[in-house]
Amino acid sequence: MRETMLRILSTLLLLVLHAGISRAQTSNSAASYVKRAMLHNAQGDIDAAVSDLDAALAFDPNCFAAYLNRGAARYARGDFEGAILDFNKAIDISPRAPEPYNNRANARLSKGDIEGALDDYGKALELNPRNAEALYNRANILRDRGNPDGAIRDYTAAIKSNPRLAEAYTNRGNLRMKKDDIDAAMSDYQTAIRINPRLAEAYNGRGNARFAKGDLDVAAADYSRAIEIDTSFAQAYAGRGLVRLLQGRTADAERDFAECLRLDASLKSSLEEHINAAKQRLAKSIRKLP
């Protein structure tokens, strides 16, 4: 399952900046460095952003926004321990702000501290029950721990808080597919695609739903669209290969299966199961011919 936490965290970096400045009541000099760091971050220059945030903290060691955003920048660089230290400082300065708890949870999760991440998401939601990012991220953990009902509840709450969160619709759709609620899953994928027409996971999910309904041509189109957006999407190659196998395009199917396994060899066992099921489905349909 593909994760989108880093993208959400980077978005959060921009969203909370001005609120953070107001809460911390930073000096004009510190605030100007934080604002310039935001511009550097928007341009993808994380090192320059960190340098400006260091300068902001030299002017004001209690600048909430500087710690929060430097933590996010460190997270983006893979310095999870450094990020956690910055989020700790942000929490010390403003313990009622939900953002640093959510961000620290992401960093803890990246370090494999699942229980710590759940605690932090819970604290973020205690402070702001409508925190869409915390709800979404906690849902991902619940999903991965085998609690689909809890995950669906959190995805639904995240969507209620932020109806534009396309990834939440996609992930909820994936869980609904596993529950054989294909129509509800299809609705989720459609909504996700309307919100973000370049979300490969949503096209792949809709392809799976259409495949389950027997709509092979449009399923193949969805898988192909997912591949156009993300050429490394192994599952989309697998799905399109299964469609092509059922359509009698054996050589094309084999090429898709080979590319799937080249991209992700761990899918071999699952792919073989699906290929066998597709062959049985094909044999059954042939037996029904007059």
C-alpha cells in the first residue's frame, strides 16, 4: 500500500506557518527568516530553508513556527530523530497546538515507533478532533494493523473534515473493495479522481472495481492511465496483465506480468494466485459457449 504521509506533511509545513508565527509572537527578525524559509521550501530548497530557520531561532529561541517547520524540513531530509527533537521543542512552547503532535507522529512512524505514533495522533485529535491529517494517518496505521472498520471510520472522519482529501477516498475505496462493497468503492475512486486527476492509486483502484464487475475494456483503460501517471506502479501492470489474459492477449499479458515482477518481486506469489484465478474464470466462460 502506497503512503502519502510525506506529501501531507510538506503541505502542512506551508499551512501552519502563519498561524505558528501568530501563536509564538516571534520578533520581526525571526518572522522574516521564517517567511523566507517558506519560500525556499516552496522552491524545493530544503537546505536553504533550514538555514533560515536556524537564523530565526538565533533571534528567538522560542519561535514555535521555526521549530515546527525545521522539524518538517528535517523529516523531509530523512533526519527523523532531528525532526522529533524540533517537534518536542514546538510542543514545549505550545502544548495545545495539534500540529507538532501530528508531525512527531509521522516521524515516529518513520522510525518504526507505531505505538508512539498512535499516541501522538490521538493527542493531536484530542486537541482538534477535526484534524484531517491526523485522522488520515491514524487510519493508515489501523488499516495496516488489520483493523479495517476502524480505518474506514477514520478515513470517513478525515473526509468529513477535508472533503478534498483524495487519498482518503482512495484508501477507503481499497478497504471497501476488500469487503466486496464494490459500488461504494467505485464511488470513492470516482470522487478521488475528480479531486485529483493525477492520482495513480485511484485509477488502479477503479480498474480493480471495474475488473470485478467484468468491465474489462474500461478496467484496462484505468490501469493504463495509472501506468501513464506512474510508470513504476507494479500493481497496475499486474491488473492490466490480468485483463489482457482474459481478453486472449497472452503475449501482452506476459509482458505486463514480467514488468510487474521486475518492479516488485515480492508480488510473485499474489500475482500467481490471481493469474490462476483468471485462467479459471476464462475456462468457465469458455465452457458456457454454445
